[in-house]
Amino acid sequence: MVKKVALLTAGGFAPCLSSAIGGLVERYSEVAPDIEIVAYRYGYQGLLTGDSIPVTDVVRKNASRLHAFGGSPIGNSRVKLTNAADCVKRGLVSEGTDPVKAAADRLTEDGIDVLHTIGGDDTNTTAADLAAFLADNDYGLTVVGLPKTIDNDVVPIRQSLGAWTAAEQGARFAENIIAEHNSGARNLIVHEVMGRHCGWLTAATAKAYRDWLDTREWLPEIGLTREAWDVHGVYVPEAEFDLETEGRRLREVMDRVGSVNLFLSEGAGLSTIVADLESSGQEVARDPFGHVKIDKVNPGQWFASQFAERLGAEKVLVQKSGYFSRSAAANDADLALIRSMTDLAVDCALRGESGVIGHDEERGDELRAIEFSRIKGGKPFDITTGWYGELLEGIGQPPAKAAAEH
């Protein structure tokens, strides 16, 4: 019988965390109001240190307020329980302590029957490590995850929470950034979009922005033209592109229009950039999960410099929409998806069924608790999907060809 439930949010922000917390609290209050709920602060960091917030009657009564906000009221962090050295370095456990066991012991000490983890592939693979340890050591605890990532790259989940909103917000960001195209002659604008391994968000953001362009009225007689406001190139990790070939195509656009606007996934060509930096003797910073710290590598600036020379750009502007888009409140489409997933997450928890809630692409898109062992990150964006092909055709970019590294 479930008596006490814990929640945590972890990893980077996405436009769903606050609402997912609200949805879980609302569902428990509806179907099992006597169950005690606590929230660990700053994700697995709070779990290891015992830092938690009680979900009081006031919170239960007003949980709907959380749907109107982005971010996470209970805080996030990036902690990998199987990286003991990093946990020790950060003062989360003492030397010689197994963080996974420490987390399990904390859950037992706190009397937790169900743990809900809300995060991306790293959060849920960490949850998988914890769930496996709990099962192997007869701790008797249910772990139910919710898939959060604006990259929409969790295998085998069709749609991650927050991704639709992030694309919509990235398009809003682009509206103002691309207005800068006439702030100087021969202006190159690079809109760098989050997406380490997956280009879905970049493509979806470009599509959402061009959908907005369809709603505008133009006045070419004074220089207000759709072509100048349009997207002229979209680059994602899954598709190969040749700098020289694209440089020639975009040079013609620059000469004719007077400016060029590019949408670039931060992971596009990342391996090439890293190899270039390491071959020159530079150390490339990585996080506790071993991922390259993209903000230190700055792929947008690297590609901007490569294109600027080929296009004869006189002014270059690189802007990143990631923090703007990932911290927004969920839109209506995501709110509906969140509600369906939080309702099922609670139902599964009460049945003692562990897993990550999502539409299982390998089981006919059924919404279910997907086994932790099947969850992994890095799901590639399908560049053969129809709307992406139409997007490239619409901007005059050659059809996408799969990159060798994918």
C-alpha cells in the first residue's frame, strides 16, 4: 500500500517541469488524498542530502497555479548517482560511499514508497540505475519517470514533455532576432538552437517560425520582404552538409537579398569542432555524464566564422534561444500531454508498476510505463519526415542526406 510519495526534477529545464509537478499533485489529491507527498530539492542532490519540501494542504489546494509557470519550483541539478567521484567532489556523499546505495537508504529512511523522477534521458537512466539497485536489494520501492527534454530525443518515446513549447518559444525568439537583418549591410544571423545529438528542435523551431511568417503581410515597396525575413539554411546533426557548397548557395542569397538567416542545431558538426580543438591542443570541458560542455565549445560562433568568410558578411550576429525557450511555461499542446502522462504515472505508481511514462514507438505508440532498461538518449531526428523535406524545399536548401556519424 502506498503511503508516501516523493517527487524530483533533474537535468536541464524544459517547459513542463512546474506543470508536471502540479499534475502529479492534483492527481494524487484526486484519487488518493491521504497519501503524503514530499519533493526533493535540486533533484538527486536533494535526495542524497535529505533536502526535501513537504507538499502541504495549501500546495495541494493551489497546485493548478504551477501550470502557469516555467522552470521548476523545487529546483534541478545534474547529478549522476553512478559517478561516485563527482558526488564526492561536490560534497554530496563521503569518500567510499556508493551514491546509489546512499540514495536508496535515504528513500528507505524517509519512508518513501514511490519516487517520481521528471527529467530527460540522463535523469531517467539514473533512475534506471536506482530502480535496478532497489530491485536487486529488495528495497520494495516503485520508481515512475516522466520524460522531459526539449530535444525530443528519448528512445523509444514518441514525444517528450516540453518539446512542442520549446519550438514555439524558439520561433518567438527568432521573430525579434531576425528583425536585426537590416541592422547593417550584408548581415549574417545565426540562430543557435539546443540539440546536442538530435535536430528535431531546430527543425521544429524553423517550421514554427515559417508558420508565423505565413501570417504576416509584406510591403516590398519599402523593403519589407518575406525573403529577407525567411530562413535560408537549417543545419541538424543527422544531416551532412558541405561548407563550400552551402557557402556558394548562401553567397547568392546574400548578394540578392542583402542578408542571410540560419538555424543551427548546437550539435551540428560538433564532432568536427571538437576534433579541431583537440588537435590544436585545447582541452574540451565535459560534464559529469561525459557530455561536451557545448557552451564552452560555442558551435554557433565557430560556424558563423566559417560562413561569414564565404558569404562576404560585413556583420555577424549569433544568438542562442535555448535558455529563453526551455524556461517557458507549457503551451496548450504540452499541457494536454502532461496531463495524460501525470494521470497515468499516478495510476502506475498505485499499481506498483515502475517505468517511464510515454507513447512507446516500439509498441504501436501505446501510452504506457516503458521499462527503464529500454530508455536511452540520443534518438535521432528522422530527416526523411515529410514536413522537414517540405521545409528545406521551401527555403531552397538541397534535400537532407544522412550524416556519416549517424
